[in-house]
Amino acid sequence: MGRVINPDSAGRERTRLTKATVLALRALMRQTQPDDTSRDLASFISLALLQISETIDVSVEAWEKRGYWLKADRFRLEWEWARHSGKQMQDAVLRDDWAEIARISAFVGGKLMKVVVSDKHRLGTPWVGAYQMLLKSGRE
């Protein structure tokens, strides 16, 4: 029997989410006035950052099983900002605080500066309807 390969690994999910977040950041920076699209974009960034932070422990699990504690801790520290920024963005969107959203967006853009998204990406517009999802998750 051959090796079983999981095509939906945490690393691939994190890569997909970071690329989608970069696209959303670019689209948000092009917005001139806050509207429904801006809310969707900011909400998507918040939800994506929270999802990214959830993939970290899954990735680190294998390293910890092998005793690579230092490597696991460094990786966690490298991505620690994602959960914090996701929560801040979520709070700012729910308060309609666009100055805070701009500040967090600039910070996240700096963190994801090295992420390359090709012009021929197949990510689409994953942020459509994200504001409603954020409102639902905020109530739970």
C-alpha cells in the first residue's frame, strides 16, 4: 500500500488564506468610502486571520511529536499576530471603527508583504457575504 497524502493540509490552507487575505487587503485599500463591500472585505480579513491562527497548532503537532519543541515554539511566535489582529479587526468591524480597521490592515499588510499572488489566481472573491458570517459568529 502506498503513502497516504492529505491534499488539504494545514499548510496549504494557511497559504490559500494568506493569499486571499492579501487580495482582500488590496481591494480594501482601493475603497474610497466605507460601504457594504468594505464591510465584507474587513470581515473576511478578520475571519481569515482567525482561521490562519487555527492552522498553526495543527502544523506544529507533528514537530512536537518528534521533540522539535524549539522549532514549534518559533513557528507559534512567528504567527502569534494572526489571532490578535483577527480579534482586533473583528471588534473594529462590529464597532464600525474605520480608523482602527485601516491601522490593522496596514499592520497585516506589513506582515504578509512577502506573499505573492499571481494575476491569474483562481481565488475569486471569497469575501462576498463575510460581514453576515462575522455577525453570526459574533452572536454565538
